[in-house]
Amino acid sequence: MKPSKANIKELEKIALHGDADVQNELGAMYATGKGVKKDHATAFKWFKMSAGQGNISAQYNLGLMYERGDGVEQDVKEAMVWYRSAAEQGHIMGQFSVGWAYWYGEGAEEDNVKAFKWFKLAADQGHAEAQFYLGTLYDDGIGVEENDEEAVKWYRLAAEQGHAEAQFYLGVMYDGGEGVEENNEEAVKWYKLSADQGNPRAQSDLGMMYENGEGVEMDLKEAIRLYKLSAEQGHAVAQYNLGNMYAVGKGTKKDAKEAVKWITLSAEQNYPYAQCNLGWLYFVKEDMKDHEEAAKWFRLAADQGDAKAQNILATMYYEGKGVEKDLDEAVKLFELAAEQGDPEAQYYLGTMYQDGDGVEQDYDKAIRLYRQAAEQGEPRAPYNLGVMYMDGEGVKQSYKEAAELFRMSADLGDEDAQYNLGWLYEHGEGVKQDYSEAMKWYTLSAEQECREAQNNLGEMYRYGNGVKQDSKEAIRLYRLSAEQGCCVAQSNLGEMYRDGNGVKQDNNESIRWFKLAAENGDDGAKDELKKMRIK
């Protein structure tokens, strides 16, 4: 029931006679405008009178007035005086406020240990916000020794009181198996409770769980719905993820415009993955292609330590695309990315050290970088290292070592490694000669349009090595290789037409192919043309 004027007068009369509880009650009425016109100055007056008599609620309320500058000039140090007075008498909000002051250094010198002490006192009394902060202190080892189990305990206590941030962090702990056994279903449960309260980070992480089918049945439409809720609140990760969904048409119709919109919003919030992705769009997307703009976004991501962006920007400096060519900057960026374990950067940096390109030639560094990249499955690295062993470049020549390295790369689908491994098997270098194995690797390489493999496979069909002799198949393979400019295949075709082998004899066609081979530097073709007295 709304107090009457008579009731207010009666309360004021009692308060003026020194009743601290009534003084605090009047202060609260004037502070909130409950039953009276809101008047911060009058509220302050009554709180001060009550606080001076030791009323702990009034002391806390007075601290609040000083902190906010309500009815009195703002003074955070004076606020701290009254918060502490209330806190030392066990006032839960006073304890939390003192912890807050030490945590943020407002009204007191920043002191994480003291912040922990006061948050703990409030948390022990069941203050949800204090329990949440206590969880973060244990989680990060701030003001107390890091302890994930304790973090989980306090997050849970706050989460069970409906604290949205605590629910989110408890979900994170279950998601990552930190302080608790990893449990995606529990993670989903807590993310959902937090997301339902509008927490954008929980909405984003829950969206990822639905996108990947982790702890919940995969549901791309639900993932998009959650990403949108989070993205519309400005959450950069959700904006990036939503953009990617539109980019590839995952769970929704492919929409390049929407993809660019959301990725750009995320990038503008300094999210490095979005900046790198946006740079890539400007680098390759036909209707957006702008290498200078691409370089700008790659630089922003690279400066935040994004290895992929560092690697791509390094290649731009190496080639002079979108930026002025600068090998020193390329090396610097490749090194930054390589140190983070980026296999492409390790590979490219290895080639620079192998060739002395932009750096002093250093085979040991090249080998180390190639090995690091190879261990991560970069297919070109073991190939390059294999070539070094095959040629004895910077290492003791070893066909056996080359074969092992070519096999690593060949198994990853590298066409040049497949060709070289086929050659080693054909000639029995570093491995036992095996035409069947040679055929296998030449075929895999030839199917990727490696012209040398097509030619050598043609040779095997021509002479029946490891396969039934088949001149027509040899012709087909020679032609595929020759049309790609392989001079050896062009010369071989010249021989086949000259001899009518697998094809109708045709001197004109033979001369045509010998001429092409000679123009491409094949000495055997030049000799054939001399024999035929053709210039």
C-alpha cells in the first residue's frame, strides 16, 4: 500500500528521534521514489544519519550514493569507506562491492588478492555475482592459485541461481574438459540456459554445437538461428560463423552478399579470422578482387598473430601483389607464421633458404623447415627435400632417402613426387626395381596431368615394361604429354609416326612433331631432323 503523507510525516518524526532503521527506510523511499517523489539529496541525508549510527544497510546504501554521485558529489574513495564498514559487519552486498573495488581499482588500489578475499566472503553467503567472479579468479589464477575444479564449483553455484555468464562459463568448462570430465551434452545444457537469457557468447557457442553435431543432433537451421541472435547483438565470432554459412550455403541458401556483410561486420570488430577471410575474398573473388584491400585486411589479421594471414601476406610481398615487392618483409612474415607452426609458411621459407632467395642460402635451415612442414602433412615439403637428396644438394646424395621422402609426398597426392617415385622404381634407384610399382605411380601422376609421367607411362606401354605392350596406348599418352609441351614426348611421337608404330606411317606428321620437339630444346629431335635433312 502506498504510504500517505501522514505516514511519511510519522516516519520522519520517528527518524528524527534517532531510529536508524526508519532513517534507512526513508532513505530507500526517497532514493527509489517509492511513496514519495524521488529525491537523491534527501535520500542521502537519511542514509547518512542512519549509517552514522551503525546501520549496515544504510552504510552500504550510502556507499552506493557516493559511488554513483546521487545526491552528493561522486567520491569513489568515500564510497569504499562505507562499503568496507558494511562489509566488515557481514553485509553481503558490501562485501561484493569491496571485492569489486579492489578488482577494478576503483576507490582502492587494484589488488587481486584482496578482491578474491571479499568476493569469497560474499560468495560464501550465496551472492551469485560474487560466486561467478570467484570462479573466474580460480579459472585464470588471478589473486589465487589456478584451480579448474574450484572454478567449476563456483561457476556451478552461480549458474544454478540463474546467472547467465556463469552458465556460459560452466558450459565452456564442460566443452573443453577443464576442471570436469569433458561432456558435450552438459555443455549444451548450460549453453542453452545462458543462451535463453540472451547471452550472445552462449548463443554463438551453442550454434557451433548444433553446426557440428556435438552434444546434440546436428541442426544447421538451428545453428543459423543462434548465430543470427548472437550476431545481431554484435558478437564477432557469431558474425564470422554466420558469414561462412552464407558463403558456402550451409544450412541456408548460398548468399554471397550476406556472407560478405557478416564477415565484414566481424572483421571491423578486429576479429582476426574474419579479417583474414575478408582479405581472401578481396584476393580471389572476381566481383570483389582488390589486392590492395586484401593486403589491408591480411595485415590487420597478421598483426594480431594470425598465421594464415601472415603466410598469405608474405606471398603478396614476395610477388608484389597489392603491395610493393619486399623480400625482407616476406621473409619476416613467413618466419612469424612458420614459428606458429604454419606448414605452408615453413615450406615457402624452406624454398627461400634452399635457393638463397631473399636470405643467405642455408641448406640446414631449409631441411629443418621442410621436415617441420612435412610432419604436418604439407605435400610439397617432402618432395623438395627428396629432390635435395636425389641431387645431393646440401646433403649427401641418397636415392634411398629420396624414395622415402617422395613416398610421403606421393601418398599425399603430389603429382611430381608420384612421378619421381615412379622413376626410381622404373630404374631401381634407392628401391628394388619394380615396373608394376613404377606403373602405379606414373599412372597416379599422369591422371593429374603431369606431362613427364604421361610420357614415361607411354614409354612403358611402348616397350611393354611392367604392362602388356600397347603402341596405341603409348601414342595416346605421348600425345597428352606432347600437347602440354613436353619435348621428349613430342620427339617420341615423331618416332612413332616415322616408324608407323601404333599409328599409320606419316612423314609429315613425324617431321611436325620432331620440329616442335627441336624448338623446345630436344637434341635427339634435332639429330633426327638433320638425318632427314630437314631444317
